[in-house]
Amino acid sequence: MSTRTLPLLFINLGGEMLYILDQRLRAQNIPADKAKKVMNDIITTMFNKKFLEELFKPQELYSKKALRTVFDRLAHASIMRLNQASMDKLYDLMTMAFKYQVLLCSRPKDILLVSFNHMDAIKDFVKDTAGILSQVDETYLQLIEMYTPMSNGEFQLIRQTLLIFFQDMHIRVSIFLKDKVQNSNGRFVLPTSGPVPPGTQVPGLIRIFSCTGEELTRLQFSNGGNYTSALREGSFEIFGDRVTKLGTNMYSISRPVETHMSGTSKNSAQHTKVSAAPNPLAKEELNLLARLMGGLEVEKTGNTECGFRVNLFATDEEEEEAFISRPDELSYGIINIQATKDQQTNAELAKIMGEFTESEDQSPSSSSKGEDLLSMMDGL
């Protein structure tokens, strides 16, 4: 597995999350100033310098629960709140959209172009906020420096790592079903048409050469599809035409989006239960979460009028029904890094928590919060 997969997974899932939230904020007629604050706060948190330093370190992918925990924290980094069912639906939409994009990449390196499409959209969300924009541009440079020198083989390993991560996820999404790119069992339909990858030719011709390199004969065969010549290669620079539409906002045209548990997903409960067994990487995973979440600042709203709830369903009744009907084995089981109860019973931990609170009041820097959270985790 590739140890350079996590930054791409996070940025692409984060981009999809922002697309969905932007669409829902508009659909629920949230005031423009509050909607902008939500988007700015989430993007600021996403591109926190300390957070990204941890993210860009070479490391294996951890469990779906760990990643879901980070995005749950990220989605609540502002005044917006999501109920459990809406958070489940948000994460389902994010993951299925990116899974579809990875499957449709005509060559492994296109995953980077998909990432740049998400980054371009994120820049557009904060184009009027210079401070946040500089954070996003800095991440752009990190992506270019890390990924553009990689070989095709390394990108293939990243693509394979992503597909292994997504392989048991078969959530049906209404947009994909209506566009006939997803079957009723939640599996995607791959096209047998369209442009071939840059640097390749339309299949259908076999050329036979002699030992001296002279072409002897040509044979043609049916390729079983409707392929066309390759398009020009997309730009891997900060500014440029990515050519591919993968990773752009599929919610720009307003239409309802629903998710449904497929039969395949329900039958995969056994897979999910296996993950509950003792994991040799559990300590490392918790340490990773502690480091990552040290940079995730959740806004505490003292005045309840400041905050608001976003519903990813058409009505509250639908949201409640989705929460009740969702199988327990498909719940992501958020890992709560919470030490309130321990603070009451453990004097040493109470001391650490006191120091953590003091440092939070004195200095808002993410580095101190990350170090204190690591200390807190070591004491558990």
C-alpha cells in the first residue's frame, strides 16, 4: 500500500463535503453571512498548518472509523450542527462520489487532476478571504512538490490503495442511479466509450514487426467500445485547465440527492464486525487522531441563536427515519476523544486537562493543543 495516499484522500473527501454543504446551505436558505462563515471556518480548519504537517507525513491509511471521526469534527468546526443521520448521509455522499471519480480516472495520475479540481473549487469558496487563500495556496505547492515527480507506478499504487479502502462501500446515490452510472446493488457501471488516456491510441490495431524493427503486417480487431482519441493533458500547475471534469461540483445543478443502503452493504456486516477485533495499529491510530485533531478547532457557541442545524434530508421526519432504520453494523462508531468523565475521577488527568484549558486560553496555536492532546491520550 502507498504511504502517500492520505493527503489525497483527505483533500478530495473534504472537497466533496464542501460541495454538499454549500448546496444544502443554499437549499435551506441559510443567511449568506452565516453560510460564508461556515465555509470559511471549515476550510480554515482543513488547511491548518499543524494539521497538514501531520497529514503529509508518510503513513499508512487507518480505519474508516478514524477518518470518519476527523470529518465529523471538521464538519462541526463552525456554528453549523448536523444530526447523526445527516452526518451519516454526508459521509456516504462524500465517499461514494470520490470512489466514482477514482474508478473513472482513465490513468492513475489523473487522481492528482481530480484533487486539483477540488482545490480549485475550494479556492473559489474563499476567493474573498486573503488569509485563508494563502493557506490553500501553500497546500497547492505541497501537493505539486510531493506528487508531480511521482512515476506512473507510484500513482497506480495510490489508486489501488484508495480502491481497497472503498471496496466494501456500496451506498446507492440517487444522482448516480438516475444517470444510470450505478446499479441497484450499489456498484458502479464503468463506461466503454470516451477518450483514451493521453499518450495512448484507440485500441483496435495490432502491428507485427520483424526482428530488425520493420513493420510486417497490421491486424485490426473490434475493441468492444466506442473510444475516441486522447484529449490534451490537463495542467498540473496551480493555475491551469485540468481538462477532466472529475472532481468538479456535481451539485451545481440543484436536484435532490438521496442515499440508500444496498443489499450488498447489508451483507457486508461480517466485514465490519471483523474490524472490531483487536487492531495492532490501534495505539498508532489513536496517536494519529490525537495529532490530527489537535489542529481541529471546534467553535463553542455560548448563544444558541448563533448556531443552526443543517438537515441533509428533505424533512426532519425523513432524517429521523433514516437514523432509526440504519443498520447498527453500518454505523461508523465515531471515536470520541473525550476526557470529561476521567477529569472527575483521575487527578492526574484533571491536571493535564487544566493545563490544556490554560494553554487554549493563553495561546490559540494549534501546536500547543496538539501536544497537550497527545499527553492526554498517553495518560488514558
